[in-house]
Amino acid sequence: MGVIKRKDIKLDESSPNLKRLTLISDQHGAGYLTFGELIIAPGKSVPLHTHPTHEEGMYSLDGDLQYILGDETGVLGKGDAMLAPAGLKHKITNASSEPRRVMFIFPTTNVKREVLPE
């Protein structure tokens, strides 16, 4: 499948704090790419985690998000990108009163995530 229409993709609402819209994956014919959008509820976080075998790219679509990347903390502003290398712990928190969207991309269709204790 070459063109994927957002309106045709079902929003994964399995978590009350995070909603995921996966636009490109093996289910869409990709061999080595997973790409989509995550909607983070106000005051909520993507849990601290790593990807042991691959990196993750993230791009802030709406506004400020607090982040942890390894031992670094800071703010990811609208239009800022973040790269989490394989094995590096990372977390994103929406401290605002509005939902925030983050684009995510993985160079694999076999995304592995290990949630870490905080």
C-alpha cells in the first residue's frame, strides 16, 4: 500500500492516557519502518522505557513536552525532534492542560519496548 489516509486508520485507545495512530507498519506493507502519531493526555506521560534493538525518533507537533533522555532532562518544543538511541532510557511528559501530539518513527516493524521502573 503506497498511500495511507489518516481517516482510514483506527485510533488505538487501549490506554486512557495515550492514544496511538500507527500510519505505517508491517500491516500497511512496510518492511522496515513504523511511523505514526501519539496523543498524550494533559498531565500524563509515556512511561520511562528503552528500545533494546533499535532507535526511536520523536517530533513534537503541538507544543512543549518535558523529556528524559538518558541522564538529560529538558523541554521538547513544538517542531523539535529527539533521537533515542537503542538501549537509552527515555520518557516524554505532557505537563500542559491540553493534549499534545508527538510523531514517532522506528527503523523496524518489530518494535520492542522495555518499560523501566521509575
